[in-house]
Amino acid sequence: MKIVVMKFGGTSVEDATAIGRTAAIVAGRVAIGKSPVVVVSAMAKVTDQLLRAAAASAGGDRSGALAISSRLRSRHRDTACELVKNDAERKTLICWIDEKFDALDEVLRGLAAIRELTPRISDLIVSHGERISSRIVTAAFRERDIDAAHADAREFIITDSEFQKAVPLHEHIEKKTPEKLLPHLRDGKVPVMGGFIASNEAGLTTTLGRGGSDYTGALVGGALDAETIEIWTDVDGIMTADPRVCPDALRVKVISFEEAAELAYFGAKVLHPATILPAVKKNIPVQVLNSRNAACEGTRIISLAPRGKSPFKSIAVKKKVSIIDIVASRMLMSHGYLSQMFAIFDKHKCPIDMVSTSEVSVSVTVDSNSSLPEIAADLSRLADVKYEGKKALVCMVGDDIRGQNGIAAQVFNAIRHINVRMISQGASEINMSFMIDEDDADEAVRSLHATFFQNPDPAVFDVEARKAAIGG
Ligand code: ADP
Ligand code: ASP
Ligand code: MG
């Protein structure tokens, strides 16, 4: 069996037209003898709206929350009606959708009375997005002669109980996923499941964190030893920068697992940062593809990508970052100081992105949504602490940056008009990052892009698309 896991993001299932395109792409894989497993996100923006409904309810705005739910109900019902023409199938599906929204409304009413939104309830509410989209997609596939079978991810994507950012329990997933999905595949069926959603060992619904459907795709691919994992999205692949920020970004044809992981971690939303690991473990190539332009070959992520002439492959930006300056005059040179400092971050489960030290001070960067005041309070027992938000981390990724002379000079020359607050270079061979004000980030990316992607290597980047765009 040539199993291919196909993950479709929110925009690839955003309405009936998009779901129709998705069905055609999957049918195309079946036609060439592949056995697809389809993982879908919630319809575009649904996750945000469900979170907004939850927040409204918890804030006591019961009618506001129910109004959001009612709009979502109509959107899902309308999409289902447009896609499923068979009367009996359509009626069953609409009834099922209504049942789910009735249950969701119950939760929202209860929440408005209790007014406490726990991570567990948040996951239950937000899971409706993928639970419902995956059912609609299954029915739409069947209508289009794809022998699809719905699979509930919560029966085999098992996690710990860290609601909202649950950690997969690989042993369970590796055992249960084939048990659930292989029988369908052997019968020639196409399993369709929701990404992002999972359950803990007690059967309570959890989620893998925002953007987590990519991660589901990779977990399923790993558990089934898939031939490839395909991430279908709304851009041509991994680009040299976020095309929304830099319109002349180029498609990267091939990139290594390491480079892609670094990009994802440092903010390239095109891939969830945890996606690469399950694929690396089994050496399964990941392909990023565009469901609106299926003919484009996308980006292939493989263990050893060919080395290009250009020093960098792509530029990522992580916004909403804070910097914490810890000035340790009181603790100067004292033994065990750094380990005590890191223990505080550990206690707050706060990952550090970048560190820079001098004799008496240490600066670290963290996500702004971490519990900064509490962390600062704990740190202030050790040293003087200051923190500042609204920063951005810019990360330049490419192979063997460490080995190239003059690269730092070129980078900082390109952004000489921008104030750089902190730098990290050399910690990794493939990444060079620095921190600037959030407001300068887009401009920095465009300047760096203009400098480093002026004469791109055609072996690594799709230069044809740029030529076509400028009529060359
Ligand atoms: P999906 O819903 O399919 O998961 P996402 O919105 O999560 O899609 O990710 C795709 C988006 O990622 C693109 O529309 C693009 O704006 C953004 N993006 C950020 N950095 C990059 C990059 N380097 N290459 C491609 N896309 C990027
Ligand atoms: N729907 C979820 C989100 O928007 C998961 C995903 O699409 O990857 O975060
Ligand atoms: Mg995504």
C-alpha cells in the first residue's frame, strides 16, 4: 500500500468550492494508485470564532456567544447543503450538524452561568470546528465517488492532559492509529479525520495547540509509515519569506528537515513547529502544496537537501516576543546562578528562544503571552529584572551559515537603518537570528529579502514564477 497522508488547512476547506477542489485533489491521488488518509482543519476562521464565542460566554455575554454559534451553524449547514445533493445523505448530515451545534449552545449557556473558561472547556468548544468540518468533507467526498470513511481522531490521537497544548503520547498513537485506519485502507476506503483534536487517556477532548492540524498529519504519517506527508495550504509552498509581508517571495523547491523545523519554530506559519519531528524519525518526506494551484510542485522537505549557492533559504519572523534583562550585580559570578535562573523559567513552563550574556547581565527572549509578571517576580529574588514587550525575532535560515565569511556584515548592512536589540549567531549552523521592535519587522524582512534573494539560485528557488510575474 502506498499510503499518503494529505492534510488540508482551513482555506482548503473554507467553503463548498474549496472542498470541491480538495475532493478533486484526493481523487487524483486515488487514481494513480495511492491510498490517501485525509486530515482536515476547521473551515477557515472557525477556530477563532469558536474561541471568541467561548470568551464572550465566559465574560457573561450569553447572547453574543449564541449569535456567533448561530452564524457558524448556518455557515456549516449551507456548505453541507451545497455539497451534498443526495436527499437522504443531506438530511442525515444536517441533523447531525444541528445536534452538534445544540450541544455547543448548551456548553456556551452553561459557561455564561459559571463564567469560568477552563482550558478543558475551551478545548471542548473549539474541537467542534474540526469535528464538523471532517464530517462535511467525508460526505462531500462520498457524493463525488470517493469511498470515504470518517474517523474520529479522538479515538487514536492520544495525548497528556495539558489542555490547549497537549503533548502526544506516541506509544498509544503508534498502536491505535494503524488499528483504526488500516482496516479502512485495506478495504480501499479513504479515511477522513479532523486534525488538531485529540483526547487524553480518560477520553476527554484535548487539542494540540494552534495550527496543530499539521502536527496531526505528521503523527498519522509517522504511525502509518506513510510514503509521503502532504501539507495542502493556500500558498505555493515554503517561500523565501511570508508572501503577505514580502510579495516577491520565491518558492523554495527543496529544503532540509532541519531548516524547515527552524523556520517553523521561528514563526513561519506555513508549518506547525512540531510537524517535522514525527516525519524525521521515520525519514518520511513532507511536501507543502497549494490546493488553489495543485499543478505547482510545492516544496519538498527531505533529510538532505542539495546545497544552493545562496547563503539563505528563507526568512521567518516571530512577533509578540518579549525581552527580559536580568542584571545580576548582587549575584556576580556566584556559583549556580544561571541554573537557578533557568529553573525559574522551567517552573513557569516558559521556553526561552534566545539568550545573550555579559559578565553581569543576561538577556533572554520569550513569548509575550508567557506569565511574565510572575516570572519577573521570581527572578527579582535573584537579580534586578526589566522586561519589555512588542519585540520581534527575525530568523534567517540557510545551510552552513557559520562557515561563510562576511555573512553577518551583509545581514546587518541590509538593516542598518533598524535598531537591533539582541543577536544570536553561531549557536546553530543553519540559523542566524536577531531581535528588533515589532514595528520594524516587516521592513526588515523586505530589506533582507531584497539583499539576499536578488539573484536566486534556480536549483533551489522557483525563479520562473518571478520571471512570469514581471513579464520576463
Ligand atoms: P493552513 O490554514 O493551510 O494551515 P496557515 O495560514 O496556517 O495555513 O499557513 C499558511 C500561511 O503561512 C500563508 O498564507 C502565509 O501567509 C504564511 N507564511 C508565513 N511564512 C511563510 C513562508 N515562509 N512560506 C509560506 N507561507 C508562509
Ligand atoms: N483549526 C486549528 C487552528 O486554526 C488547527 C489548524 O488549523 O491547524 O489553529
Ligand atoms: Mg496552519
